Amino acid sequence: MITALDIRERAGEWGLSPDVVEKDYVLGWLLAAIGADPILGRTFVFKGGTCLKKCYFETYRFSEDLDFTLVEGAPSSVEGLTAAFGRVALRSQDVAGLEFPTEQFRFEAYQNPRGRPSIEGRLYYRGPLPRPGPLPRIKLDLTADELVVRPPVLRPIWHPYPDAAAMGRAAVRCYSYDELFGEKLRALVERTRPRDLYDVVNMFRYEPERPRSTAVVDAYRAKCQFKGIDAPLTADGLLPEAHRLDLEADWAPMLSHQLPELPALDQFEAALAEVAAWLGGAPLATLPPVPVREAVSAWTAPPMIDVWNAGFAVELIRFAGRNRLCIDLSYGGRTRLVEPYSLRRSQAGNLLFFGWNVPDSGIRAYRADHIGGVRVTNRPFSPRFAVEF
């Protein structure tokens, strides 16, 4: 197991609390053990926001839950799940040194809103951080009452921690990206929680994984039909008026602790209009790439959060770019307001940050080793160039 110092160093670099980073670390090992289990590995299908973050791309929304759809052959009784997660706990302790005390396993069967059986689980853990009092927990949401539209795909688990080599090529069975997108749209219409709106907009913005809109619409409609609800494709339909007051009230309480900085709700409501237009078949506007004068290599930043050891929070720049927020950048003894667009490497190997200097109205290249600090502001921007984070 890694040390508490490893956790605290990443918390400082990523702009998060150590507890949140520790949970992310534990989630990675828990997923690896589930994926390696001879039964759970083939009958548990990972989905939801944590699936996006750990297996597809960095959303910067650090979640506390693991959501799975159970397919044929999956254990679904309290006794069966207790036995299966006993194997998971043993593997996690043997390989990573993490403890999931089996006497504190909690699995409770309940009826979902459709009157079908589902199970909520709670696993408590001892991680790298020393702490008095009750152990922290991970919540499991397990249901067999779900339509799986596409064949599940095996995805690697991103683990940006010093013991990544011990995890090896760990992978877990997941929803395909278009099905995840359709499932998130269905959840947005049915319950309109802040995390659903946040995830839908980020899935749309992340171009490397963006599927055909028709594939997303097909999955979305199939999901809604299975749940017995309508499948609107307009922005107003995707954010039902009946849920809007709850969305406004819950935006900060449900998201602020999961993000380095909370974007404004109206910014994401406006972005949803772009999503709706795309789902309806409208062509996407193509922004030009960042104009680069320097000689740069073909290197691109990894899709997930990483450790940069740059002396400042590189990931805060990427978070700001993904969320269309300006940053206050300390550089050359001055602080300036900047729109973040890209990270590149020069031919000489220097890490370069490209951003639009708002006061000077121009694109600038900043050497990472000369940056004094970064602060994410709540000032939004409309991209002038393709955001490459």
C-alpha cells in the first residue's frame, strides 16, 4: 500500500482533500479486484460517473459510489454477495495491502421505483491515511433491473499512484461509451440530478470518445422505453421544469465537494442546448486549433488525471479548460487572466501551456517550469479555439 504522504502530495497537486484522493485510490484497487474475480468479472457491468472517470476520461468529479448492472449469473442475494466480496477483500489485501473488514459488509435488498429488487452495498476500508473513529465507506448500487443495449466492453482502470505496476493491466467490464451516454441522458430526464447534467455535458465535450449522435439516441430511447418514460430530445425536455427548482437547490451541495471549483449552473444549462442540437442531427461547429508558433512534438497529454511534479497544479489548468473557466495565472512576476486551451511539449521536451491572455487579447505560450501558480476562477469563457484537454 502507498503512504499517506503519497496521498497528500496528490491532494495538493490536484487541488482536492486527502480524503477524496484516498477514496479514488481505494476505488481503483476495488475495481481491479472486481474485474479479476472469476464471477464478478464477467457478470458485473460497470456504469455511471465513476466509470467515466476511472475507465474513459478525466471528469474531475470525484465520486463516492460504484454502480453496476448485474447480468445473468451474477450473485444477487445478500449471502452470495457477501461471499463474492469476501474474495474481493482478500485479493485487495494480498495485492495492495488494503483492508475491507468483512464483518462490516452491508448489503440490503430494496425495491426500486419500478418495484423491482435492487441491492445497496456498503464496504468500509482502511487506507493509507491514519484516522481515528469510524472507517470511511464506499457505496455500491447493484441492479439487475436494467436493459443492456450494447455488448459490454473491457476497459483498463486508470491508477495514477506509485503502486500502479502492482496493479498491472487491470480492467473491468463496462458499458460502451454510447450506452453510458444514453444512460446518463435517461437519468437526466428521469431524476435531473446535478451530476447527470455535469456528466452529460462533459461526455459531449470530450471529442476523442464522442460517438455518433444516432448511436447515443438509439441507446437513450431504448433505456427510456424500458423504464416506461418519454425520451425528449430538446433542451427543455432534457431538463424538465418540474425538476428545475431541485436542480438549482442541489447544484452546489451535491457537486462542490467533488470538484476543484464549481462552475455555474447556467453555464451547463446553456451547454445542454448544444447537446440537444447535436442529438437532433445538427452539425457541430468546428473550432480552429490553437495557433502554435513554437516547434512542438507530437506528444499529447493523457486522457486521465496524472502526476506532473511541475511545482504547480497542472490538473487545475486542465480542469478549467474542460469546464470552460478562466484561470488566474502567475507568470513572470505577474498574475493575468487566461483562457486555457492546450498542453504541448516543445521539441526540446519542455511542457508548454497555451492560453488566451484576456487583458492582452492574444494567444500565448507559457513554459510550465516558469509558472508560479494557478487559481481557477468562476469566470466562464466561450472557446475561440478547440479545447484540447
